[in-house]
Amino acid sequence: MTAPAIEGWFTTGPDPTLTGERCTTCTTVYFPPTIAASGFCRNPACSGEEFERVQLSRRGRVWSYTDAQYQPPKPYSAPEPFEPFALAAVELPEGIVVLGQVARGYGVGDLKVGAEAELVVEPEAVGDKLIWKWLPLGSGHVTELGEEADQ
Ligand SMILES: [Zn+2]
């Protein structure tokens, strides 16, 4: 059985979701779900100290993206030698932007600011743990993993 790379940050299965935390006072949503442990809301206008776990929307819109040309920090793992891959920052209806790798087989050529992306869960490039990724929607272009962009 394949386990999530980080327990409690996302669910697995056919319709995976990221797990966030929502301030019960001002309803601000946070991801990753580490705000409750800090004990206070990061909204400077809010004195809330109680948070509830919420499942975040599975679809959002691409806010920004990049080719990762350097070794990413945890929780991302990359093969050695390092191969560039695409990272997408996707804005969810909850008003937060969540960074993630782009789903296997997709690259920066499949991404467009404002286009829809959907959360998927795939094995990491290294090891057998699962990590969340962003699947570009409405793109017919598929590149092989690791294939160089044609420029
Ligand atoms: Zn708050």
C-alpha cells in the first residue's frame, strides 16, 4: 500500500483533496494545515485561536508556473541526477494559492495562467510515497516525463 509523503495534508483515492484549516473566527483558510499548531490566526485583523479541518476544492486556476531548474525543498523529491520539471501555483476558490508539481506527462507547455487545473495524487519521482500534483485541464498536448521542452 502506497502511503502519502506527508500524513494529513491530503487524502488519496479516486477524488483526492488537500486538507486545509479554516479559522472559525474569520473563516480564512490555510494550507498546509499547520496553522492550528501555531495557535493563532495569521490574519492580523483576527484574534482567532480555533481552527477546523476542511477539504479544499479539487479544482483551481493556474496563478503562476515555472520550470524547476533546481532541486526543490521538501516535501518534493526529485530524481538524481536532477531533471527539471514543471511546478504550478494554483489559486483555489478558497482564496489560497497552492504550489505543486505538474502531473506526470505534462510540462510548462501545457500550462497557461488562468487555465483550470485539478488535484491528482501520484507517486513521487523517487521512492513509493504519494504526493499531490496539478493536472492541467483542457490541454491536448502531452509530453513524456523528462522530455526537454522544444526550445
Ligand atoms: Zn482568523
